Amino acid sequence: MMVGVPLDLPEPGEVPDLLARYPLTRPWSAGAATGVGSLPGTDPGEAAAMVAGELPALPHLVELPARGVGADLVGRTAGLLVDIWAEVVPSGWRISRRPGRDISRARDLMAWDLDAAEEHFAGAEWIKVQVCGPWTLAAGLELPSGHRALTDPGAVRDLAESLVEGLAAHVAQVARRLPGAGVVVQLDEPGLPAVLAGSLPTASGFGTVRAVSGARAQEVLAGVVEGIGDHPTVAHCCHADAPIRLLRASGFDALALDLTLVGERARALDAVGEFVDGDGILLAGIVPGTAPANRSAPLRHWASPLLDAWNRLGFRREDLATRVVPTPRCGLAGADRSWAVRAMHLCRQLADALPDPPDSW
């Protein structure tokens, strides 16, 4: 596959220098907080300014799905694919023979988002980008026949390979626009639990797509993680049945989870503990994605899901700041602007408090 943008990938002998420049611990330094990705509104400049103001330690490339076609999770990532194109049909996104206006729109929207990032994130040490993971992508893209790409192992393989190549170009472009900034790559896999459970409906709606085995799911995810190279990686799944052990085994450096969901399930919480105990980083989703009735509650209230889970796992509170990055529970696209700003501000306040939590906590 050919890419129109040079990838700037390191030669084999240059890898140690790259690792020295982007040590994996730096994005998760004490005081770091970040967002999941999506925000309300349609103005990328305004959204990027919000992120820069509230999450300066680890800003994320903004996603604004309210802009419509090409700004959604699947369409946004389809615009990054190499030698695979897609178009919108009544049932959703479908693989096409050639690029059309829908892919052009997705690429234009991404370019505007990168313009906003270049303007507002200049000088940041790190930036996080988010893309649809291979399994959610294969579940959300249709083949020309109308069936999910998920039903064709060859299509899944091709999508994963194209995603790796497109991601390399995307990350290289971000790095060029923000010189000196490290790039964290987040794979969003909200559809992975349904893929593993075999609960996705077929094109006819009268059946479900056969479940993918855990071993096969891990194999594909691990291949994408390996293809990302030395950039820190995050797997995001805010489902109550997030396959935490599978994601850990796939090689991700960090997991972004809705801790208010998994923290109530003993088996899931044990898996979180194993991940953190194995030097994994937890992006702990603890702030609601939409404004709650008690939006003015004190900071201790928002910290309680994390503190309760940490205590149940038996970890030292002294380790919170180096192992946990506070985030919203999921994206903020459904929030109003005032809550989106407050949610990010709460995440930053929580991150600031974790190195030395008040005794009352």
C-alpha cells in the first residue's frame, strides 16, 4: 500500500533514540488528566481551546460527532485507511471501490481538527489521538454485499493492516504539526464485547454474527499494537463487560475504562488490579459524561469510585498519582458545553489531588 504522506518511521538503529525521547512513563506523570475524545459542538477551534485550557498535561485531539457524516467514530477512522475506502448508505458505512465525497468529508474534518490542535496545543509535551479499533471498525463497516466486514476473516485482516498503515501516517502528521510532542494512540473498542459475545445482528436482522474467539481478537489487536511501534497505546472500552484481560494480553500500555461500571464487578475489578499490578496505567473514567443532578458535588464525591476500587484492591494510596489518569466515564458529545468544561476541569482537579489526597478522602 502507498501512502501520500511520508511516514517518517525510524530506521532499526534509531529505535533506542526514539525510546529515549518518548519514555513510556512520561504521558502518565503525576498530575496528568485527559479526555476520552468526543466533545459537544461543531467548532474544532473552540473545542481545542477548551481542552487546552482544562487538560494541558495530556490534551487530546478533539472529536465532534455533531458535525455529522465523517465526524462519527467509524467514518473518522475510515478516512485514515490506506487503499480501502467507504461511503455512507442507508444502513451505515459501506466499503466502496473508490474514494468519494463521504471519505473526502471525513478527511477534511480531520484536517480542520489538526489545524485546531496545531494552534492550541503548541508546546504540549504529549497529545493523545483516538481512532476506532479494528474490531469495532469491522463490526461497523459493511462489505459491498451488505454484510458486516466482521463476517469475512480476510476483510478483517485487510482492515487491520490498512489501519496500521493509516495510523502511522496520521501519527507522523500529528508529530510534524506539533514538533517535540509525543503522541499517545488510543484505540476505541466499544463494540468489542458484542463481537466476542456474538450478539451483533446480521444484515437481515433475523440472526446474529458468529462470535469471534478471544484468541483471534487478541491476535488482531496485538498486531495493531505492534504496528503502532514505540508510541504509548491505550485501549478504551467503556462497556460493563470490557474484556480487560484480553486487552491486557494484547499489549496495551494503558486501559481506559468506566470505573463506575467495572468497579462494581468483582471479576472485572480483579482484572483491573492485575493490569495495574503489572505496571499498566489505568485511565479511570469517574466523571459523568452528561450533567448529573448533583453537578456541584464536592471533589471527594467524584473521587469516591476510584478510591473505593483502589481500597478494595489493596493498593497504596501513594501509588494513585503514578498509576491513574482521571478521565470522564466516556465521551462528552452528549453533554452541554458548560458540563463538558466542568467535567474536564474536575478530571484535572482530581489529578492534582491524587499525589497527596486529603485526609478526609
